[in-house]
Amino acid sequence: MSDFSRRLIAWQHKHGRHDLPWSGADPYRVWLSEIMLQQTQVATVVGYFERFLVRFPDIAALAAASQEDVLALWSGLGYYARARNLHRAARIVMEQYGGQFPRQPEQIQQLPGIGRSTAAAIAAFCFNARSPILDGNVKRVFARQFGMDGDPAARATEERMWQTAQALLPAAAAMPRYTQALMDLGATLCTRSRPRCDQCPVAASCVARAENRVAELPSPRARRVKPNKSARYLLAWRGDEVFLEIRPPAGIWGGLLVPPEIPPDAVAADWCRRELGLNVAFERELAPLRHVFTHFVLDMRALVCRVQGSANLAAEAHGRWVKAGQLAGAALPAPVRLLLDAALSSARRADSDIAE
DNA sequence: AAATCGTGGAA
DNA sequence: TTTCCAAGATT
């Protein structure tokens, strides 16, 4: 075992994180936590993790659920393909592995939504497998500790880091603590800004520190300009129900419930009658909402309308009516939830104005 | 191989 | 306000 690994393991024992809800848990919980933690901070995940487990306490419960119910528990967490893949994988575990989570990293990685690093993490935590992780924490730690230049996302850089990671692995029995140590070091000491090098267990061997390059490593990722998009949504209310469509599986917000999007050049009422068979009366337009994604900016506008009449069978081929009281537990993207909340609170204000 | 896929926290 | 990016995977 390397000196680097030995120091990390000892440090984790004394100063690492030991109170995370998924630490030392069964494979299902470790798996769930690893998926939720992909590109997502611990503080954001904890609440989602607890709620998800209450609703789906084991793999069998998850496999038996509908995709929409799974997405509802994921609503607001983002990267919804993670939830769809998790759900698919649960069914595979039930059917192909008899409900027992596979133990080999190669088998684990075959499951949808699980790549090399996530498979390694699960295998190391749950089965002491000697498989290395390479996440954002490890890339940052390695870039500094070993003075590794280059875009951490570039293939060449990644390949060097995978080799380094493999070479540093301790004995099997130490794999859970070592894997956790790498994550803890990156998350608590070797942070992106203002790293706490004075407390670092491997500061003495750190190349970046010796060369005074801590601030410039890892190299910043190449950034691109975000295109600006805009969308107009139809919030069609029928009593206390609003009409929502299920997004296609590919693309943004796949599988989630979203109001119909009106083409930019269409007259809302005409389009609505033609496409959905709904007769609507325009009520008001909400204040525009700007939502920033990783790769584009979306300016959202929403037209609040009221449905005239009651027979709307044509609409139900495209989507569903959802009661206002059901929205809290529905599979909505975060900005759509904001829009619907805004529509409801402005409606309440209008009602109280009338009452006065 | 480069693009796509969310959201919110931190500086 | 802007910028960066977090326990990455998929195509």
C-alpha cells in the first residue's frame, strides 16, 4: 500500500465524515446515494434520500412502482435520467439477480445509470472490491497532489488518473474507508476554493503545494456560451385542475409533467382548440421566469387560461388533469413548480380582491 | 468525442 | 450579478 493511501485512511478514521445517512448502509441505500450524488451536493441530496426511502424502502418496492411515482420523488433534484435509469435497474436486479444486488464491479456497471466510478464506489463500500473511483473529488485531489495538468474532463487526463487511482489502492479490507477518505478529503479539505492545506494529511507530498500552484489546479474546464431559448406555456385550468403533458423520454425533463408548450407564432386559443380540443378563455399572463440550465438559458412565459365547457376528451390523449392539491407530490421540474405556484397564488389574490 | 442532461450553493 | 461546478453517465 502507498504512503498516500495509508495517510488518507488514518485521517478518515479521525477526521472524515461518519454520520452521512448512507454510510455503512446496505447496497440499495449505497446505490441510491451514489446515483443521487452524481453532480449533486451532499446537502441537497440528504432530504431527497430520506423521502425516497420512506416511499421505496427496498429494491422490490422501487421495481414495483410506476416511473411517474419514482420521478415524483426525484422532482426538483434534476438530471431525471438518473431516476429513470434507477427504476429500470431495480427491475433488472429483481428479474436477473433475484433481488440481490450484484457484487462484481463489472456486473454492477452493466446496470443502467451506473458508470465505472459509481460501480467502483458501490463495490468498494459494500463488498470490499479493489476498484478505484474517479469522481470530481478524486480528480481535484490527484491534480493537486501529483501536479497533473490538463482539462480533467479530457480523455488523456482521465486515463492517467484512472491508472494512478488503480495503483494507489489499499488492501481489500481497507477499501471502504479509503474510498470514503478520497471523497471526504476532496469535499472538506481539498476544496475548489480556499483549500485547508494546513490540515491536509498529504500536504507534505503535495506537488501543487510545493510548487505554489494550489489555486491553479485542477485546470478549469473549458466553458461554452449558453444559447438563449424561450418557451410559452399554457396553464389551462378547469376548476381546480390544470392540464399537464408527459414529456418524451429523450430530451430535457424526460418523463416529467409539464404544461403544453405553445409555438411562438401561434394564437394561444386557436392552437389550444386545434391541438388539444380545448376551448379556453385567456385570463392573464404571469411574470416571465428565467431558468438557467447547465447548457442553456430558458425564458419562460405562461398564459393562464380557463377551460370553457366540460367535455375535453381530445385533451386527455395528450396529457392529464392534475388537481392543485396533487401538485406538491407530482413529477414536476423545479421551474414548472414555480410557475404553477405563481399561478395559484395570483389566483388566490384575485379571489380575495373579488371578495373585498 | 463532444453534447446533453438540472438545480442550487458558494464565492 | 456572474461564474463555477458538485460522489457522472449516456450517446
